[in-house]
Amino acid sequence: MDAARVRRRGALWTLTTFAHVVPFVAAGVVLLVVQPLAVAVSLASFAHAWIIPMLYAARGANVLRPKRRADADAGAAATAVGLLGDLVDHRTRDLYAQTGLVVERGALGAWAVGEAGAVLLTARGRRATCFCVRVDDPDLPPADRTAHLLLALRADEVGFATVANMAFSGARWRIARRLPAEMRPALTAAAALDRVYDTAS
Amino acid sequence: MSRLVRMDRTGHTTLAEWNVGDAEAIDAAVTAFRGELDRGYFAMVSTGPGHAEQVKELPVDADLVILRLPISGG
């Protein structure tokens, strides 16, 4: 998975979204014109055109959402946060404390890394590509999960993106609006980081 | 003082600590290192801001060597 492949898959994803939306919108319009009394069916068709892309975006946002565990050990969680803090700078550490996400600049773009996946920001921070990836140990504290993904990303970014499952690719705002408000600043920071890099290169 | 740590359910566990001149501590660290690699862990060393490297032998001069599990697509 290199930058060109990420772009191609993103374009394909957008095309697929259009292929889902256009037939439902067209069917709704045609039905409304041909038989205005079938307005309820037209509205159902429009609803499908709206809901399907929304579900895809929600699936993308889910890669960053924290996973709740009933038996979370607060001491272990704090220890894990300490180790993760050693791996990043002050600014990133503060942002992690606020959002639960680590923002990292890579060769493919800027990343927001969570405990069960990561979002790659490209195209000057406008496109978000969501990757679902995990560590096979259910007992790890959240910060350790994030540290696993961060170290894997730093060691081999292309390998990371290849191993991970792409869950969504589309406009950043579509992901941001489905994230908890406290997580959104990380996505904004990652987009800003991508813009800075894009301008510099 | 260099450290070999493993990320696990406790947050992390320090498996070995050594100084460059302490052969006995280094031997113990190498033994612990190989044992964890045999258990399926990957060893990572930071190589600068935003960069890390996977190592197969214990880098004795590294400040911190972190052991992590493999990742897979979710």
C-alpha cells in the first residue's frame, strides 16, 4: 500500500459511494415525476441515498472510538499512558490526554492513531482514510494498544497500511461529525499537520 | 541505564536493565530478549522522532527496547 494505491482506493471508494447514491436519488425523482402519489416511496428512496453513505462513514469513525471494557485496571492504564507518553513529544502527549488519539506525521500523510485503528489524512487534510487494525490481546490497556499501533506504524508505515483493513475513505468532515466531540481536535490537528507537510514539500 | 520492557496487561513490565559495561546484566537481558522473541513478541527501538526500527538482536547501546505483539487487520 503506497501513496498512489491509497489515492486509487480512495477514488474507487468515492465512485462506489456515487454508485450507491445516484440510483436511489434518480429512482426517487423519477417516481415523484411519474406518480406524485407515490411520494412516500420516493422519500424512502431518498432516505436510502442518505443512510448508506452515513453508515459507511460511521464504520470509518468506529476505528477511532474507544472500546469500553468492564474490567479495566486503572493502575495498568496509567502505567501504559506513561510509556506511550515516553514515545511522543509534549504537544502530542497533551493532545492524547485530551482526545485519546496520537497524531503522527508519516510518509503517506498525517495519522490519528487510536486503540483499534488509525485514520490517515491526505489531500491537505481533506480526505480521511480509515484503517481498522488491532492487537490480539484483549487484556492490554488502551494506551498500550495505541502504543502497539504507533510503533508498528513508525517501523513500517506501508506494511501497517497493508495489514490494516480499510474501513472508509472520504471527506474528513464525514468522519469528524461521527466522532465524540472530545476526539475531534485530534483529527483537526492531523489535518493541519498534513497541510503543513503538503505546503513544505 | 538501558531497559527492556514488554507491553502487557499491567501497562508494561521491565524485564531487564543493564549498563553498557555490565556483561552479566547484558547476558541476562539478551536471554530475556530472546525468550520474548521466541514467544512471538517484536522488539522495537526508537530511531528518532517519529521513527522506530524492529530489531532481532538486543541493541546494547539503546536506552529503551520495547517488546510488542504483532498487529492484524480488524
